[in-house]
Amino acid sequence: MNGRTSSLLRRTWAVSALVGSSLVFALGGCHSSASTAPPLQHAESTQAASASPAATDAAKAGPAPTPATFDAAQLAERVMPTVVNITTKETVTLTSVHPFEMFGRRGVEMPDREQTRVGVGTGFIIDADGFVVTNEHVVHDADELVVRLADEREFEAEVVGRDSKLDLALIKLRGASNLPAASLGDSDVVRVGESVMAVGNPYGLGHTVTLGIVSAKARAIGAGPYDEFIQTDASINPGNSGGPLFNWKGEVVGINAAIRAGANGIGFAIPVSSLKDVLPQLRERGFVERGKLGLVFQPVSKDLATALGTTTTKGALISDLEANGPAARAGLKAGDVITAVNGTAIGHAEDLPRTVAKNAPGAKVQVTYLRGGKSADVTVTLDKLRDDDSGRGAKTPDRKAKPQSAGKLGIEVSDAASGGVRVDNVTGKAGDLKAGDVIVEVNGSPVIDSAALRAAVAKVKAGSTALMKVKRGRIFQFAAVPVPQ
């Protein structure tokens, strides 16, 4: 997965042995990135005022429940023509060294050899002209793409758009027309426990149907900055990557992307709402541009909430800002807690990048934040998010003095060469502090050396929690540190 996720997770892409080998077998690939119309929207009725009480009550009740029983066979027959099997071919160059040692020679380099690696995946048709959605990791290194329809017709295809951050790709079938297209549903209204159907190409076996339910929503599995997966127990295997997850009405609500290695009944699908957000750009540009706030953030723990003077752990705590970046230009500061963007609540810190990324560079967004326990709003004009945007800052400075005790804080510290106080050892209950942290602030007061640290801590009421700003690795974060009686 190109370093993007834990080794416990695996892309559901099947790769065969190199062509020419006497054995061909399927392996799970490692897990580590329509039309021109805008994303679908729900039209609100202009006759709401005259709606009947029964209709109003029905609207309040939410989406219609899944029937206790429905005809799965009929559903499979209806959606199967919209699902395609994808075969990829990649030419690889192999260089080998003969391992023998003779007459003082430690090895002989053999001539380069070219072989073909074949992989299989799944996709689904989104319009009659042959545009197909799949996972980016399915087509990532492919030199050739061959797509087989449910009626056994085959087409060559080319990649027309990629989004590695969401692991989505758009491919176009050459010479295709009049194809059946899948309907895109609304993953935002999908409920845990709802029946779903996966259709895919497991191990290259071709169109295969499995049935299950939505096990969970908004799962973060370490696949990238915008994790928001639907978890399902519908059987997903290597080769299912890029295939659709249908609701009982035959609408695509997810794009199957990953499984948990060694686990049964745990698969993950990208919500179709994420696809809708980027589909116009994939088709028109071939890539996706996103806006950014220009800040580093962290979750709000209970201890941090106490130190910040708030009772809620919701939101994203700003721990650092890009110099002259969008957030800094708008007046946001480290220590602010972002609670909403354009009215969309930030319940968990990881909601922030997903919410902001829905907006293009140059867009103006309203950011709601807490500062000193009070809520305020500010308008931020987003900059362009670049692939290399990450935590900033130099390496942690080397210490310039021998470690010394920081008294009742339960840590040993030394002055850092470029300012601040390095935590050399944690000897007691030091809250969120870790060895290697460089303390630069205590409750907003700058800390330039050990003496400044002791003076700042002395001002903190015994038995309360101090809010310390620390440099951890290459980024700044906040740490909640209890001050004993």
C-alpha cells in the first residue's frame, strides 16, 4: 500500500504470478491513492408548506427501512451488467546476480529480463459511453488494461483520471457505447445494519455476488488523509478492489477497497459521496485539486480539554500554523479548537481534512472555532493543497546541557540548542509528555530554557492541568500535563 497503511490491512487487488511461470495464483496486493454534471444533489420541494402532516412525519422519520426480505437474486440480475472485470498487465525488468563464488568472483550479474505481471480487479460503469470507476491501486502501474463486461464483451481501456489520496481512478473503454450504467446512491444516509450486496472479481473468478450488512461507518484504517470507510461483512476478497457495494435498491453506496488480513467478514468500502465530490475533476482534468487551511492539528483529549478550559472533546485543536498560510492570514492561532467548517460539525479531529478537502483552492470557507472557551467565526480563503504538504519544522535540536530534574513534573530536562527545553526522561506521571519532546510554551508563556520552564510551572495552580506546547519530531503539538499538589 505504498506505505500508506498498516501491514494488517491489504488492498483487495489480486496479482497473478509472472507470466511464464508454471504456477499462476492470486495474491492479495499490499495496502500503504459520469458525466460532466456536478455531484448529485437532492432537490428540496418548493411545496413543503402545503405538505400533508403524514408526509411531514414520514420525512422526519428518515430513510425508508430495508425490507425484512427482498429478492437478492432479482437485484443481482439487475446490477450485474453494470459491473466489469479488469485485467491489468505490467512489464517489469528483472536483474539477477548468480549466487556462486568461483576463483575469487563473488557473483556474476545476469542480463536483464523482461516479464509481464498480470493483475485483476473490478470496476463499475457510470455512463453509457464507457466511463468506469475503480481503485487507483488497481491501475497504478498498469501498462495495459482489458475490461470484460458481464455479457463477455472485452474492451481495451485507458486511465483518464486518478486520485491516489482517495484511491479512486476513472478509466474509459475504447469504442464502447450504449452501456448500462450503475446508479449512484447516497452513502450519507446509509445506516449500520442495512443490507448491502458486493459484486466483484475475486481471485479472477469473474462476476461474483456476496451479501451482507453495513457493519460500521466512518472507519479510519490508516489508508490516507481522508479515511471514512464503510465497513461491511459482505465477503470481499483479493480481486474485489474497485467493485461496487450496492444497497437493496440497486444503488452504489461504496467502492470496495480493502480487507483486514487474517480476518473474516471485515471489508472496507470508500463511500460513494467521496466519489461524487471528485468525479467532475477526474473526468475534466484527470486529477483532483483540493484546498487547504495550512495548519497542523490534533485530537482534543479529556486532559487537553481541561487545560483549554472547555468541557468538550469534539473538534480539532490547532497545534501549529503555516507561516502566512490561509489560517494564519485569517487570524486563527495555535490553541484554537476548530468545531465546524461551513456549518459542518467537526466531531472528531480526522473530520477536518475530509471536510476542508471538499473545497477547491481559492474557496472561502467559514471556520467556527473556540478560543478561551468562547465560540467565534472567521472566513478563510483556502490555498492549494500540494502532495508534499506535511508537518513542518526542523529536526529536534540537540541539547546543550546535562539533564536536570524538573521537580514535581516527573521529568528530566535539558536546555535545547535552539531554544526551549528538551524532555530527556520521563520519571513520573507527566501526562502527554514524551522523551524527546521540546517544551516551548506553558499556558501561553514562552519557555526558552529550564529556568523559564520552572518559572512558568510555578505560576500554574497545584492540582490543575498545564497546557504545554511541545515540538515532537517535525511538528508542534499540545500536551496536557498535570501539576501535582
